[in-house]
Amino acid sequence: MSQQVVGIVMDRLLTDEDLRLRFIVEPVETLADLHALGFELTSDEIDLFVQTNPRTWFWTARGAEPHVH
């Protein structure tokens, strides 16, 4: 199921710093390596990952917490 694979890849990019940094520098190569590991993405999904603003992958849960005043 492609939607599930997209979610797994997103989760890995958000939680695995080494993978995230490699993806920022070499997005296509990183996705190709993930594909070789069994994470099959469509060409449209690959395009969306590559076109995503790199800052997206540096979001943290802490950034989503409401501020306490």
C-alpha cells in the first residue's frame, strides 16, 4: 500500500537525523536506497518528496506544543 509507505518514509525522515541530512544533500539517491530496501514509492510520490521544502523535515513535536504563559 503506497500511502502506508509514504507515511513510513515521512516518519523516518522526521526521526532519523542521519537519513534526514543525507536526504537534504542527495534526495534522489536517498530515495533510491530506500526503494532498494523495499520502500516502493511511485514516481509522483518521489517527485513530491524531492520538491518538498527541506525545512519540513526538521519539524519537531516540540515545535507543535502550545506555549505556556
